[in-house]
Amino acid sequence: MARYPALPVNIAGTDTKELRELYQTIESWSALLLSELDSRDIEVESTPSTNIYAVVTITSIGRPRKGDIAYSASSGKYKGYVSVGSTKEWQNLN
């Protein structure tokens, strides 16, 4: 579930032991950082939202999260943001 870029697999033309060891250290830090970022993203995405918006259109909401509620003035309806599996969309609540 890598959403963030990792370091390249090798260093071309490197012959020194010190440089390889440094690269391995940086690579292990990178793997740890990627793991931490992925864990954080999973936690954030699984936490229900409490944001309630009043907007002209729901497309003006940049990054909705699961559980967000919006009143769309253009349609005159309340909408809830649903994020289940591959379904990520605003659905009418009324």
C-alpha cells in the first residue's frame, strides 16, 4: 500500500563500502517512514468526520472525508459523503 515514493533500489556506479552502508541506512529509514505514513493514512481515513458544510455545489469541497455532510444550495438537498471499498461519492440524505 505504498502511496509515497520509495528510494531507488540501487546506486549505479557505487564502489565504496561506506556509500553502500549509508544508502542501506537511508533505505531502512525510508521503509520505516513509508510504514508510518501508511498507518497514519489508514487511521485518518477510518476516523469518522464531523464536518458539516453549506455550499453552492458539493464539487467545491476539495477533499471530503467519510461521514462529511453538506447542504447543496444548488440542489436544495443534504448530502453525505460515502467511502466504502471502491465507492467514494456524495449521496442524497433526504
